[in-house]
Amino acid sequence: MILSPLNRPFPKIDLHLGLNLGHDRSAAIVSGGKLLVAVEEERLDRCKHSPGLSRVEGGVECALPWKSILYCLETVGADLSDLTSVTANSPGRDIGPELTAQGFSQARILQIPSHHLAHAYTAWWPSGMDEALVLVVDATGSTDSEGKTESYTLYRGGPDGLEALHSERVDSHLAGMMTLGMVYEEVTRRIGFVTSFEGGFSQAEAGKTMGLAPYGGQAKNLRRWIETQPGSYSLKIHAYDALLEIEALQKRHEKVDGPLWMRPHLVELAAKIQSELEEALIHLVGEAQRETSLNKLCLAGGVALNSVANHRLVRTLGLEGFFAFPAAGDSGIAAGCAWWASHQHGEGPARRERLRGAGLGKPASEAEIEMALSEVANQVKVERLGNAQVLQRSAEALSTGRVLARYEGGCEYGPRALGQRSIIADPTFERMRDVLNARVKHRESYRPFAPVIPLEAAEDVFELGVDSPHMLLVAPVREDLRAILPSITHHDGTGRVQTVTATDNPFFHGLCKQLAKLRGGPPVLLNTSYNVAGEPIVETPADALRTFLATDIDHLALEGWWISKRGEVGREYKDHIQGLDDAPHPQGLTADEPVLDDLMSELDAAIFGGQTSQSWSTEEVDEISARVARYKETSETLDASLYGGPVQSRLADGRLLLVDPRNGSEVIDTKRREVRAVTEQEVSRLLRTPSTGPAPAPQPDALPSTPVGSALADYADGGYRCGSELAELAQRLRAAEYNQERVRAALGKAVVDLAPTDLPYLDRFGLAHDDLGDLIRLFLLRGVLPESRLRNLLGDASADLLVSMGLVRASNGDCVSRVDLFPLDGLLIATDHRYQVKDSDELDEEPVMYLGRDSVGLVQVAPRKPSRRHLDLCTGSGIQALVARRYADEVVGIDRNPRALRFARFNAELNGLDGVSFRLGDLYQPVESEQFETITANPPFVPSPVESLAFRDGGADGEKILRRIVTGAAQHLTEGGRLSIVTDLVDIDTYEAKLASWWTGADYLALMLTTADRDEQLFSTPHSHAPFGQSFEEFTEELGQWVESYRAAGLGAVNFGYLVLEGQHMPSGSRFVRRVIQSPVNPVHAHVEALVDALYRETKGTLGHQPMACTTGLRIQREYDAQGRELSCSASIPDSEWFTTYRLQPSLRALLQEAASGLLTWSELVEHCGASAAGLLLEKGLLVCATPRDQMPDLEPHSARDENPAATQSRVLLLDELASKTTPTCVSNYLR
């Protein structure tokens, strides 16, 4: 333990520094889950909101909040070298890691996965709730690499952490009016509630809009801007309509003068957006309540500072508990980052504790106080009384109508003054609000003030329902007390309540009691922040004294000092109101305000119809178009345009089209970072190009990001290329014949068939000590090579490259690989270890899936038909994407794991492939409006009792991700496009119905390739068994989890196989075909392609005169009993993974023999044995379209017992397709 300068004990270890780099920059330190100190930079640099931004040539620079950083370190008695980690975040593209890397060269720098996750930690971690809903709503969250920005996110908070329920993301180029926070901000700016900074930066003051809203709300003819959707977490924001309605309202009332906040149409806009925000939040939380049955809420993000909306949530939804962090806006991001780092990366356990108070700053020392007092000694009279006497003196002064300031302890974290830095008064005086607004705060006259009340008395005065320690709930004042408490009762009869207890806020609690005792009435105190308009809340004793002397505050209660102004007689209430003007009060529009449709249509026609406006000048229309035209696609009704069709900003090829008919439109290619002006004729052509509909809504999980120092970190940048050094490594590996065939020969088996127990045997006893053997040891068997041997094998440059990229660890003269390097199909693919059995294997990230039977099988199965654009979902190491590049002009791989994308990009360059790009995101979300000819997917598909392994666990039934892939495929496939998936297949007899219900397109042909069913024992045992270090009791416990989950999900049997779906018009509707194969390690994609083609031709009636033949290599065998009677007849193709063994009725053997000559056409076969029998043989691949190579099957001598096929036309022909070997895919033991 160490002592801070204030003699407060803090732990010396496990200090995690969090930083906010957006507006309201801040810093915080957490240790062991406890928030030790937090402060906003504005308190120290005295610049309100302290954005830290400056314009420089080529852009904008952001500075670290160094004053806050040093303040926090000083408070805990530490320096930079004591920090365990530093985590910084900014909204939009997160610049935190790169900025902190410049300022903290020796520290461990982390990157939190998202802005909203940082907010969520501030709401959930200190809430004291075991389980609760967590809602994050703000103006803008993180923006991903595909241009999607967080709007709002719902989580479920529980003992194990935060589980995302829904993440709403919007196009970043439309985020300026497509998030709840930004729509509210737009109205705020129109009213003029803005703080401006140097360089043209500004910050909207949304709290003023909230306070103005109760004065409006009568107009009934305004449009609805935010539309909720029952049963859905998504909202529709009609941004274009909202902006045009605002412009129309401004135009109608443009002759009204006076302060903006007094103009009725702007007051009405404040009321409107406040009401719509409340309804949207109620909808979102209500949907989450119905889904989870949770009745407690934690709220974060800038919108969580809307205390009116907060209490509406409590009252309307009957919440049993509510918590919002006092720094709910972006200043709280620093604490969220620090809590996240402590929880996820701490050196010890991180404990959750309920936040007891917001005074998280550094208390002033007695020396600081005395120094500040000495500097103004000729202006003040000072009495040192002690806290008890200061409290009594304060109550006496308040009861006579005097205004006091209170300074004690460390400053509050967040925008609310809660007793540490407060201005206080007695709310029973009728015009005390006017006194404070005019003569102390110097702000708008309508602004309300907050009541403070002991928690035990709160329900006597307010209709509150829950506690409100951070002044984040506005509740009704009980009607009979509103006249008694006029200065804290707002226009609508409410007050923003702060509840206090004797334990957490003894001074305010005692002062409320003492004031009520002196003057009677409710124990309520008026509280507001200790600052004047435009300035931050005071931080130091010197700040407090300066503001005290510059305003009409009568006394300052500074800790135990009682301070008055020298030479002034204390003013009482009558003195304060003398000469005070009557405060003007705003009012909104009347109920009969006419509709604005005509004006809106006129403005729309001027922007998008080329018409001349009668109400707006040409210059005005040009200016409005520049701001609003890009939102045209969001309109609910105003969809007409001169382009002849609907406007959309995301084109089918992924480029952005920002329309502005008045000033010029632009096309933005975000991949190439190019912006090009386009003519209106070109805009028309682009908008007429067919494109897809909206993508399926993204799932809620928050996407992770890349921790600093991770393997292949440079490849987090999609544009990074290593260059010649990596090309040399690839050349050296190939020169050593490190390829699939030679490695398989050396091992005696396919790499995918290696068991964990094979590794030490082959390393020590099974492999030759030659170049190839040593490379296999290093990259596939977890062996150790001397560093000198590695350098001899690959050269110094390649060895150094592997170490620098984090792929090989060198220590004490030895080297071990941190990855597996699989040779497959002419490629080299790096992945994380399949068998993670060593302590050093632990990762800070989700691992990248190895190449198992599923990955290899999909490589061999997926048809390789030429494709212009190919999409690979759940790309992992990128293996499917890289194989697809052989037949596709352009390939896009998607994964939600940043580590996977880095490996995939590395693998692409290692194999010398261009035309392949990889994007971070959830399934189709990064390609929302794009289409492809072919799609592959290797999703998480294991029916699992847990969701701890992202690339394995597919939900209890294994179909959680599979359903979404199939459902969304039709929207992203071109006509005739094809989807190929590898997956576990739960209860295969149900798949024809499942696919029919999942597929959202028109007709399709579905080919399901299966292996063998696994019952609960065959399925559960491999997932429960670890090869090393597992006790019998541990195995038994884990087996129980898997079997119980299997039963609870109602699983009958779990098969493994592949789905190939092709969307095309089918004359008789969709067709489903099922057949058994071996799980292949050799290519069978040509068989798949040929079968799909033949099935299409059969379905469409074009096989007709096509000669048919038995498939090459077909062998038919019969068994007889001792009397020569035939017992069975079977067909097989030895050593072919495309086939299994088929038991045939004797009549089918004769049919195959007749077809073997290749002399029968399809029509003749159908006529001979019926369409169903011929179709069955075609589906199983036993009959194929004849080519010159086709041979007669290897048949045993013909027997007179054989039936004449002609005699069997009307019978049911039996073909028993035997299951192949079970395939325990994605077994768990690689993580043991």
C-alpha cells in the first residue's frame, strides 16, 4: 500500500488508467474494480467541455488530458511507471490507442471494443445490482471500418458480465440525424443552446432543451419523427422529414423576434423532441423487459442525463430499480475504460461495489485552502468554525433568504453538483429561482433548480419511486406542496430530485433537517452547480473564492471555514429581490398551429424537383440542400425526386452516394479513400442500377477490437502490406516442400487427423530430423527448435520477421511457434493452435479457428463456379476466401473477431493473393447493400451449453447463426447465386422444412450432404474430454453440462455435413436433395458442381436425350447364402469420399448394369424404370451424365435370377444409403 499526498491509502499495484478523448475529456483510475479517482479536464483547464481540439493543416489534432492524468496520479500517489494499463477511447473512429501510444511509451495500452461498452461499464459496474438491463444511448458511439456508427445498445448485466441484447448501428454518413442523441442535438442547436470554442468547434447544451420542453407541447399537427416498431428494438428516424419540418416552421415564424428560447415555435420543438425521445426509450426498455423479464435498469450515454426521460421510464414501466452514473455522458468514458480494463485485464479479482457518492476528485489540503484565503484576505472575512457550526450557521443564513456556496471534499465527477461544489438556497422563497438565475448564475430565466431531500422524506414531497442520489430523476412535486416549494417546482410541477442520506452526504442531510427545523415545512434545500453561465464548476479553493466574490452569493461554507464578503452587510431575501425584474417565461405554439405539409412539399420540390420556391430564396434553398439532401432516403412520404426513383446513399457496389442536387453530388469510395463529384445524370444512372434491399438487422453483441501488442497487430490496418520480407518467407517454406502432400506423407496421416497425443510422439520419435521434419515440429507439433536451427532453415530475415510479428517466441536460444501453419490445397494458412494445452497459450482475444475437418471439408465441397464477387462469412483464418479467389474476381471475407481478420490478411499476403479484402462485422452487416454470385460460410454451429467460444458455439440447438446466414442469403445473392455452408445438422429429417422456413428468396435447389448421426453420448463425450490435466470429476461434471443441454434443447441426433443452396426459378418449386458422403480431405467440388447441374437439368426437363452412365469406379457386389440365394446387393466406389455404400434392391443392380454401357438416354431410363427411381440414382450420384471416359461398373457375373427392370415400373425401389464415419467437429479439447 502507498499513501497519497492526502494520506488516503491506495494499492500500489493493478492501477488502470482510463481516458476520454471526446468532448468533456477526463481521466480516471481503477484498482481491483474500485474507482479511486476521476476528474474532468474542464475543471482544471477552466475551458467548458475541454474538447482539446485544434485545427492543423490537413485536419484536426486532439490532445491527451494531461492535467487530469497528472491530477489522478497525484491523488493516488503514483507515477506513470506504476500504471498497469492505459485505455483511452473516443467516439467515431477510436483514436485512443494511437494517441496513448504517443504519450505512454512504456505502459500496456489496451483498446476497449467499443464506445458503448465503456458507457455500459459505468452504468452496470457501480450499480450494486446483481442483474439488470443496461441501455446506452448517446449521439454517436464507435464507428467501425465499414462506416457503421453505434446509435444505442442494450445489454443484460449479470454476475458474469455484460451480454449484448441489441446494437443499433447507423450509416456514419447519416449519423448526424439518425441517432436519438443527434436528433435531440439538432433541435438544441436550433434554439441556440451551444457553447463555442476556438477553431469553430461547439458543443450543444441539451440540458437546457430538456428544461425548456415543459413550456410547449400543445401543437397537434406536427409530424412524428421517430417511429417505434412493435416487437423490434429498431427505430425508424425520418430525418429528412424532421429537417424539412423544422425549416418550414422556421419560415412560417421567421418574423418572430426576441431571444431564441422565447420564440414559441422553438419552444414547441423542444417539447416535441423531448416527448419523442421519451416514447422511444420507453419502447426500447419495454421490449427488453418483455424479452428478459428483468425489471431493473442501468442507463448510460449522454441521453442518460435527460432526467425527465429517466423518471418517465421508472414510472411508466414500473421499474424496481434504476441507476445512472453521475458522469453518464462522455466524461464518464474514462471510468468505463478503467473499469473494463480492471475487470478484463486486471492482475487480481475486480470486485463490484455500489457507488456511494460522486465526490471522486482530490480534496483540497488545509494548506491549499489557507493559501487561497490569504490571496483574497482584504476582500473576505474568515471564521474557522468546524463542520458542525458551519452547518448550523448555514441553516440560519438560508432561512433568512441568503444565498450560500458549499465547498467540501473532492469534486463531483459529472455535470451535476451534489454538495461538494454547490450553490444552495431555501426553495420556500417565492422568487429565489429568479434571484439565482439573474444575479448569481446569469442565465436564462426559465431554468429550474434542483431540490435536495433526505431519502427517508422523499416520498412525502415527491412522487419518486426510487432513490435519486445523483440528481438524475425529475419527479412530480406533490400537488399540495408546489406552492410551498416554488423555487424548485418547475413549470410542469416537477423537480430534479437529489436524495441524500446521513451516511453518504452528512452535510446536506443535516442541513435539510436543520433548515426545516428553523423555518418549518418540508426538509428541502435548493441546490445548483457552483459556477456561472459558460464556466465549468469550480475545482480549487481559489476557483471557489473567485466565483464567490464575482456574484451575489452571500456566504461561502468552505469545509469548516465560514467566509463572508468584507465590508458588506449580509443581504436577506428582501434585499435580493429589490429591483429584480419580472422573469419572462416562454410559451409554445397553440393547439391549432396549421400543418406544414404545403411548405415542406414546396421545399422538397425546390431541392429535388428543380422547382422555384416562392417562400425561400435561391441562396436559402442552396444552403438548406447542403445540410439536408443527403437524408432524403429516410423520408416517410417525400420520396419523389428528379432521378426517377428512390434515393439511397449506399450503392450496390459498396460506394456512398451523397446527393445534393443544388450544390453538386459526390460518390465516395471508402475502400480507396476517393471522393468524386458526379453529375445529376450520373446520379440518375447510379440510382437506377439494381441493388439489394436492407440487410438483416445486426445482432447485438458488441464487436471486440485489437489489443495493443497482439500477434500480427500491423494487419489490423486493412491496407498494411509487409512486402518482400514476407514473400521471402513464403518462398523458403515452399523450397522446403512444406506442402500438403509432403507433410501428409511425413506424418502418415492428414494434418486434420492429428490427435493431441500424436504431437509428442511424432515430435520425438516419428519424424526425421530434416528440414521438412523440423518445420513440421515447429508449426504443427508444438515442438521446440533451437533458434540457430530456425535461422538456418528460414534465414535471419524470415526468423526475425516471425518473431516481430508475434508468430514465433524466442527465449533462451530456443524457439516455439505461437501459431499453427497448415499447408492445404496449395496454400499456407496460419491459425491459432488447435490444441492449446500450455499455460503460455492463453490469449487476450478470441482465438482464430484452426483448420479442422469442417474447414478442410468446405474447401473440398464448395463448388468453384466462376464468380465475379464472392462473400465468405465467418472467415476466420480466411481459408475459404483465399480458395475462392481462384474462381472469383473479387472476394470479401467477414468476421466479428479482429484477430481473425489480422490472420486472414496475413494469410492472403503470405500466399501472394490480391483481390481479397476482409471486413470487421457481424455476418451481412458490413455488406449491407452488396450482392455476390457465391457465398461460403463456416459459422459457429455446435449445439453448446455455453457461449464462451465464439467460433464454436452455435446456441443450444446449434442453429443460432446458421438460421441468420440462410435467412439473409437471398438478399445478398444475385440471380442463380450459390450459398455453401459447413455445419452440424440437428435432426436431419427436419431440414427440408427448416430451409423452407428460413429462405427468404424465391425458389431454390438445396443439396444437403450428411455423414453420420451422433446421439447424446457420441456428441457430448468429445466436447467434454480433455487430453491432459483433467480429473475424472471434472470430466463427469462437464459431460453432465453437455448432456443436459442436449436434452433440454430437445435434440434427437446431431449429424455433420454441408448445405449447398442455389437460388433460381424452379418449374415445380424449390427442391431438396439429401445424400451421404465421407467428410472429405480431398476435392469433391467437381462432383457437387456436376450433381447440381444435372439436378437442375432434370428439374427443368432438359436432360431428355442426354446419355447416362454409371459413375466412374462404381463397384457392385452381391452376397449369397450357401444355397446360392442372393442375400444383398451393394454399390460403392472404393476410396472415394463423395460416396458411401448403398444397399440396392436387385432390380436396381440390373438397371445400373444396363446404364453402364452409356447407351441409354435419360428419357429411356425414365420410361424404363420410372422418374422416381431414375431420379433417386441421379441424386445419389450413381448415375451421371455420360462422358467418353465413363466405364462399365465392375460387376460380378450376371445371374439368371436377376429381374427384368421392365417388370418393376410401378414398384417402390429401395436404396439404403449407409451413414459414413462420425465426425466430432470443433471438439473442445484444443482449448485445454
